[in-house]
Amino acid sequence: MTAPLPRPRTRTLFAAGAGLSLAAALALTGAGTATAGTASAADAASTTVTPAGHSFTATLNGKATFKAGSVTVTCTVSSSAPSDGSANNRIPDAPGNHNASGPVSNDINPPSFTGCTTSMPGVKAAVETSGTWTVAMQNGDPIVATLGMPAAGFKLTTTGLASCTVTAAPTGPATLPAVFTNGDADNPSQITLTNAPAPVKVEGGFGCPTAAKTSAFSAVYDVTDVTDPASRVLVGE
């Protein structure tokens, strides 16, 4: 049976940044502990994520676009899924799935990215991710989410006429602001990132945007319940 849609409460959304951009469809992804929202914990609304204890997958819905300087990289496949022997990609058991005055977070496996191409003739691209990521949800209107990335947990490399390496969160963990949208009987829940800022380090020679210090990450992921495909992962009070 599909879980009932929770009633949202009002909350202010993060401002998003610009730089390296990933425009996509996302069902995804998380890392260590992340904090959602801009208000203090005392101002935060009550948050409950359901169904408690269920595992979930985040799957790219469409294509993802990464941009660094004048170079655009587009990836068509991305996902973060549960794995045997790991508690990642799992909503906390009750009462851990509820926070009376703040977000609920959990670890997720690093999202994979394949099917990547670049806007430059003769240049190929590949994305490597590592470490434990996190995703946090804070009830509100809209529902604020944060994607946590571990230090150096995302690395984009190009080869061919331009050989570059772009490392996100090069010196420490980074959190990327997002919006969570509850699904319904016909549509999955989604996490959307729009120009979410993250620090980057760009290395390489000719054609590499080595002056870039920040990035913008945009994406949309469908979040689906693996434990019970008929249910929806929902955020409410």
C-alpha cells in the first residue's frame, strides 16, 4: 500500500550557487551527516521520513550535465543503490526516522555516473565517485534537502585534446542544497539540485579551466522504495 502523503510546513530554502554544473534528472544520492536548511535548529520544523527502515534507490531521471569553465560534460546514467552488507540507502528505523526540530539524515552509497560525453570535439570524459555520501531532509514548504559529499568524493577527468582533472570538495566534505518533492500514486518522490555550489580544484594543461574554484551541480533523481516498490519515500511532520 502506498504511504499517505504527509502535510508540509513552511521553511526557507537554501540559496544555490554556480560554477561546475550538473543538470539532470535525479532519484538519488547521499553521504556522511549533512545539515539541511538555513535556520537554526531551534527554528527547524519537525521532520519524519517514511517508511521507517525501508531501503531506497536514487536514479537519474534524464541526463546530467557538468560544466567547468567552457567545458560541458553530459552523463546519461547515474544511480545510488543499496548494497549487500551495508546500511547505506536505508531510512533509519523508528524513532530515528523522526527529528522533532531538524532534518533526518542517512548515509548512501556514492552515485555512479556513466555514458558521459563532452562538448569539446576529441575530448572524452569519465566520472569517479568514492566514499560514503549522505542525504538529509528537512520538512517544510518546500522540503529542504542536502546532499553530503565526502572530501574528494567526486572526480571528473577528461582525456584527448584536453586532459583535465576536476576534484569536488578537494580539502574537506561539502554539502549541496537541494529540494525534495513527495511522490504520489503515479509519480516517484524526487530530489532536485539546481546550481548547488561546491568547491573544486581543476588540474591539467591546455584547455583546462584551472582558474575555477567553485562548481554548480544541478540534477533530478527519482527516489524509489526498494523494500516495498508500492510505497513512496515521503517527508512530513
